[in-house]
Amino acid sequence: MSVTHCHSCGMALNQDCACGNYCQYCIDEKGNLLPRETIKAGIADWLKSFSPHNDKTDFEKRAEHYMKAMPAWADAD
């Protein structure tokens, strides 16, 4: 089985994913990519889950940096 990754958030996708290049968390019910700010907030929450007692880190800024490595957001400012 081949594994690819979501082009928006990096989540692993299996070959049978009907979502194309995006995971279920990055698309709406019609299969359209969610807005950048929605994805960024989700990634920030995910990053924060690794250190929930850290209130000094700007997780939104870290999420923005992380998204620059994702094909869906690489060219976005």
C-alpha cells in the first residue's frame, strides 16, 4: 500500500483515499480546500497539543511556518 501525505497539513493518506490530495480535515463536504486561516488554526491546535502548558510559544506563527512546506500553501504569503 502506497502512502502519500495531505498537501495542506501533511497528514498521512492511504492509496484508497477518495479525497485526492487532501485529508478529511482540510476539505469541506464538497471536497473543496478549507480557507487558509481555518487550516492554520487547526495546525496550531495540533502543535499546541504536544505542549499544552506552554503559553510562551506562538503556535499560530509556528503553524504558518509549517504550512510553507506544504504544497497547497508553499506559494501563499
